[in-house]
Amino acid sequence: MMSLKSNIKISLLLLCLLSVATLTAQEEKDSAIHLTATKNEQRDIKDVVRKIFNSRKPTQEDSSRQQKNKIYHSFFPMAGYTLQTGYAAIVSEGIAFYNDSASSQKISSILASITYTQYHQLLFPLTVDIWTKKNKFNIVLDYRFLKYPSTTYGLGARTTENDAYTLNYNYIKLHQTIQIKVYHNLYAGVGIYYDYLWNITEVNPPAGIKTSFQKYGASQKETAAGIALKLLYDSRKNQINPANGTYANIVYHPSFIFMGSHNNWQSLQIDCRKYLKIFGSPKNVLALWSFNWLTLGNSKPPYLLLPSTGWDDFYNTGRGYIQSRFRAKNMIYAEAEYRFGILNNGLLGGVVFGNVQSFSRNIATQLSLLAPGFGAGLRVKLNKSSNTNLCIDYGFGMNGSKGLFLNLGEVF
């Protein structure tokens, strides 16, 4: 249903790149910015666009010092392609600001976008990441609405392309968390998670058999409501393009009937990342990622909230496979990526990556076979101040799985 088209038009990518020239400041999370002479020699896509249109000099953003309470806006249309969505049109708006002028202050951001796709999917995410003065508190909101026809392959890691069919559903996600600094880069917090799925229908399921969706006992409407207990350690200087540091995030999420869930269930996510500079160059980074998503005990989450390929919070696991390719009660995932510079001015870079994922067998708890993925990609500098890249990757998986993957900011 969603095989990669060979005639992806260059104009789609150019639309994304040219629109970046309208940005007035960095988007998403960023470290405190203090430009040096070396930094000013770097180039991004805005410099290229200005040169094309005969601007007198490269952009010199007023980023020599961060300014408390100043609002930085960004607005841009984009067009792209993924295995899950086909061609997609996106309009995004973001604002960023600092709540303190101290150099250690983390940047706060509010991002919203609307996406409509070739397969008639509608996506509307709103993400808020607020750091209070001196980074004492971190407030995170993750709100999403999805009208999302998508492919499902059943449960477990031994499903095949012949098992694929479409699930239609609508989805509202309302996750909010507040965390307090415990010590230096260590935070602890609590959140309220609410997920509501409705109009869940199977479209042309395999004839003559009972599907995994039916065996699991899923219904046309499912609700999950509960709390989240979080422990975070983050020593990275730049969260959207980390060059060094360590990140570890543990989330224990129980859902309860008394809060509105259809049943009681528990999950645990353990997300760990390490970034190492290698070969004596800051442009050469080895990034390591471990993401484990477990269903605890005999609990039974809604079918569409089970651990699944590409369904981490940022939809980035499993390059080389379509989103939802594997789904089960437990998911173990690991990835390594080597990032390197191509041009000395930082405009272009590249990556090579490899990953492996394992899912429990059907609805059991024991893990099944390993599903590897690998690929390479190009990095185009969108904003030299925040070091934000447009990521264009091509990945391969088992049994001929392959596809194009686009991302704003590094995958992890």
C-alpha cells in the first residue's frame, strides 16, 4: 500500500529549504548561544538563499547573547514523503524564548503544526517545553490529534507483508508532565496521561482468519488514563543536535479504571543515549541509543498503544521499516549512528546508521527474532545558531523493506 515512489520531486525538498529563509530565530530546544569568530564562519541554508538572491552578506543573527523574555518566531511550510504517509504537506509555527539571561538557562519552546497526507491522514501536534528560571522546573505538554488510516501487520516480530491491512482510527493524546531539579542535571517529576481512540475499524482484513486485532479483543473505542512517574538525567548541551553528553529518561506509566481507562495496565519506558566525539573532531560524533518499552505483568494496554515500531514520542525508532511494522507487549531497541561533516562550513554533513529491534512473540512476553535496519543520510544545516539540521535518510530492513525518512533535528 505504501511502497516508496521513485519520482520524488526535487521541488518538494526545495520548498522546505527555501522556506527556512523566513525563520527569525531558532526553533525547538537549544543550548545557550554564544557566537565566536569560528561560529560566524559557519553557513546554513539561509546564507545560501541570500547568496542566490544576491544579498550582500551572510546572515548575522543577533545571537551573541540570549535575551530574557524575547520571543523568537519561526513559521515555515514544508513538503515531504514517508512510507507511512506518502506525500505530505505541512505548515508549522514555533516560538522560543529564555526565562533567564544566565548562560546555563535552557531554551523554552512551543511548537505546533498541521499535516495532511496523500493517504488522507490529518495530524495536529502541539508540544510545549518550558524551562523556568535557573532550570528549576521543566513543564512538558504533548498534545496531538490524529485522523490516521495506517497499516497494521498484527502482533509479534514474525509477521510478513502479506499480513498487512489498514486500520482507520481517530486519536487524541493529552500528556502533561512537570519535573523539578533534584541535583544538577537530574530531574524527577509526575504527569497525567490521557489517550482516547475512537472510530477504530479494520479495512479489508485478511479473509477467512481471525486477525490479531480481533484476537486481542480490541474494540472500536478505547481509553487510557493514568499517571506518569519520570526520572530524567540530561547533560547534553544541545538537545536537537547533541555532540556530547548523556541522556537517560525513565517513565513508569500506570493506567487506572478509576481515572477513566477501560482497564488497569502498566508500562515502563527506559530511554538512554550517549554521544562521543571521535577522531579528534567535533564534527565526528558516535551516537548510541537504547530504547526499551515494556508492558508490565499481565496488564493489557489498548491494541494501538502497545509498543510498536516508530511509535516512540518522536516517531523515530526503526528507520528502514514503515511505522507500525512490528507490535507486541514488549519492545527492545538499539541504534548506533556515526555523524560526520562533509563541508568545513558546516552546511552539509552525513550519517551512517544501524539499528536492531526485537518484539515479544504474539501477545507473550518472551522476545522473538531480531529485526535489523541500516542506512545512510544527508544533513543540511537549517540554522547555524541552534545547529538545527534537516535530516534526509534512506534506510533498509529485512525482506526488502526500505524507504525515505525525513526529520527536523537529529533523530536522537
